[in-house]
Amino acid sequence: MMEKAGQFSLTQNAGLVGISKLVNILALLAASMVLTRIFTRAEYGSYEQVWLIYNSLLPLAGYGLSSALYFFSAREEKRAVYSAAITASSVIGLLAGIILAAFAPLFARLFDAPSLTVYIRVLAVYTLMASPSLMFESIFVTERRVGLLLVGNIIIAVLFAGSIFISALVFHSMLFVFVCIAAVGSAKSVFLIVYMLKAGKFTRRRLSPLVKSQFLYALPILVSSIAGTISKQVDRYLVSLLMTPEKFAIYAIGSKELPLIAVVTGSASAILFPVFSELGSKGGRDKFIEIWRNSISKTGFFLLPLMVFLLYSANDFMGFFFGQKYVVSAAVFRIFLLLLPLRLAFYSQALFSLGKQKLYMYTSIAEMFLSGIASYLLLRTYGLEGAAIGKTLVTYIEVLVLVGVLTFALKATIVEMFPWKKILKLLVVSVVALVPLLPVRSYFGNVYYRFVIECVMFASVFGGLALLTGSVRIISLKKMQFVVN
């Protein structure tokens, strides 16, 4: 059994956090579905380029500060930790906004997209206004207010999706799309600050020593996150620099992360990090490994069948969600699906909780350079698919290194660390569940009908086979009943 976290188990808390993430991600997916159908590939490519630049800056600072918040909230007064974290994130947001505004013309020239200048400067305003909300999830999770986290995310997601739909459908203006995004970022920060004020979570205590401590703790994580994100995005940067915005749009859609992946891994990560930190500080090795293995099994139940199904139906997936002009993205999409087995475990969270931030930082920096070299060489040789192959190969190498470090730190073996039999069984069951889908394409020519039927059939067959083979137990499913309720 996993340990409890507040009034819910870790699984239940992860589920609630997962639902809140799902709301956000579905809003982003809905926005992409609308924008890809309304705007040209070049216009949508510019939209993705702006987010590529933004996601290389502010969210990384949020990740580092959230890690610091989880670490210090178990050791210091929580009100002071929260206040220091929001102060730090606001300072970083101000600096990031200034950088974006100042370098907007340079990015526009590098990506050969003049319209980026004004788009990035509007997003610089969003960067400043949304910076306090970088602590949104971590504060509510630490406070065990995951229900309120869900409510807040629903409100923000509705505002986000609604504003983009109106600006795209009515005004047909990409500039107006970014103006609306900036406004929604302000609303999320207001929601968090109002909660903090009403709940008395701010303090007048002198915060500068704690802000400094959080910065020092977060700095290696921030540097490794920047290196890790650049290494994860270096293929996208190369495609943006060496290809047209139209080509980048194709690559961006193909390399887009699936909603369920971010939900499952992100929610589990948010819940497991505090637990790993506590066990790491107490030296609870056996419990640490038990929870690690358990999290891999539960994550694998969702991600492994998803990978197998989408490898089979990638073309239909692209046509269904983004329209026929993006079916060509399926080749890139299939390559990135091969990374899903690596997403079953939470390497960075485990290493951070054991005090291995600097080692992870060095690994991420090395991956950044190797990924850039591999993606560049293969992009020149094989085009868009080559960039994806280079990124995938280097990621596998990095994970092998992290697994070696983790097993050494815990004095464990590879056999101890991973539930190999469960993983293999899930893969076999997933492949067998594809068999009934083979005749579907002969009977249904419409991609919308066909994809929905394939999803329902695969989920039904896989679920039945998983129960029959013992890949999942009824008791495990009952633990998720609260999500349905």
C-alpha cells in the first residue's frame, strides 16, 4: 500500500491532480484543434514558435521553485515558504518578461518570421502577470487542497479556451489570441493570491534569507531544467531555424505531447516528489523502492497500451484532432511515441529527493549537446524524421545513465528497481488487443467514425484482457472510483 497524503491516498491525490492537469491540457488541445483548422500552416507555425521560446524560460523557473517549495515546506514554516516562493517567482517573471520583450526582434529574424516580434512582446506581458501562478499547483498540493486546485484549473481552462475560440473564430487574429492568453494568465495569478490572502498564508516575516535559500536549492534544478528543456526542444529549435514555419508546424504537431501522458506523469510526479523527499531525508530505502516500483506499474497501465494503440492508428489520430493537412505529421509522431516507455519512472524527482540535483544538472547539460549534434546531423540527412530520431536516441542514453546513478545511490539492482514482468505483460496484452481492430479500416472510410470506433474497441478489449491476465486487479480499479464520482 502506498502511504496516505492528507485525507486521500497517494493514488487518489494523484488522480485529482491528474484531473486538474487534464483540464488544462484539454483546453490547450482544443485550442490547437481550432487554430490548426482556421489558420494556415505558416500562421500556426508562428504560434508554436512563440510557445517554444516561452517554454524555454519561465516554466523551468517554476519547476525549480516548486521543487524548493516541496523541500522547504517539510522543514520550515509553510507561510514563509509560500511567500518566499511567490516573491521569487514574481522576480523571475519580471526578468523573463524584460528578456522576451528586448530579444523579440532577434527571435523574429532567427526564425524568419517578422510577426513574431509583436507576438512575443504580448507574451512578455503574460510572462510577468502569470509568474505568481507558477506556484499554483505546488501550493495547493502542499496544502492538501487538490479539490480547490481542480476548481481553479477548470475556471482558468474555460476562460482560456473560450477566449481563444472567440479571437480565432470571430476576429481571425493571431495577435488577439495572444492578447487573450495574457489576460487569462493574470486571472490565474489573481485566483492564487486571493486564496492566499483569505487563508492567511502570507507572512510579514523577513523573507530574504528564505528566498535566497530557495534560489540556491532551485538553481541546480533550474540549470538542469533549462539544459533538459533545451535538449528536449533542441530538435524543435533546429527545425525552426533550418526549415520554414510551415515545416515547423508539421513537426510541432507531430512532436506534441499527448494529453494523457502529461496528466498521468505530471500528477504522479507532483504527489510523489514530497513523499520521495520525506523518505530520502529519513533514509527509508525499502519504502522508497516500493513506492517507485508501484508508481511505474500504475503509470505503465495507462502509457504502454496508449503507445501500442497510437503506433497503429497515428494517421487517424492526426486527422481526427488536427485535420487532414496534418496527417503528414504522423511519421514524426510515431518516432516520439517510442519515448513513452521512458516516461514510466520519475528519475529527476527521485534524484532530487536524494540530493543529487547537481549530478542531474550535469547529465542534462551533456544531453543538451548530444541531442543537438544528433538532431542536426540526422535532420540534414533524413529531414523532419531525422531530427526526431536523433532526439529519441539521445534520450534513451540519458535515461540509462540516470538509472545507473539511481541504482547506485539506493544500493539496488536493476531487477529490484523495475517491475519487469508487469511491464512485459502489459505490452503483450496491448499488442493482442490490436487484433480485433484490423478489419475496421475496411468498413469505415470516415476518419472521425473510424478513430472513435478503434478507441472504443481497443479500450474494451485491452481492459478485458488486462483483467483476465491479472495485469490489473479489481481492487486497484476500485481505488479510482472516487474519480468517477
